[in-house]
Amino acid sequence: MANIKSSQKKLKQDLKRSSLNLLYKNRYKKAIKVFLSKPSQKLYQTAVSMIDKAAKKKVIDKNKANRLKAKIADKLKK
């Protein structure tokens, strides 16, 4: 455990941020998985929304978000 007060605070912040990042990551992955099992317009919109939120919070890179959205859009067309 950290001895310095600022490092204790930093550790607390890092734990909170990493748990939030994991939450956003799990949300968009679950949304994609649900969409791929049963593609529909409504599930597509939900998945895109979750991907955009993760990109906005900088959990994933914007280019990765675009790749994922293109991948699921292609599945919607088929």
C-alpha cells in the first residue's frame, strides 16, 4: 500500500477508473454479441450506441469503434 497521501488518492482514482472502463467495455461487447446472435435494426442501434459511448469515454480508440460499427453494419445488410 502507498504511504504518501497523493499516491493513495491516485491509487483510489485508478481503481475507480479501471472499474468504469471495464463496465463500458463489457457493455459494448455484450451488445455486439447479442446483435450477432439475432441481427435486427433495434439491436444494431443499441450496439452502435454502446460502442460510441465507449469511444467517447476513451475506453476504446475511435478507429476501433469505426471498425466494430462497420463489422456489425455488414452483418445487418446480410
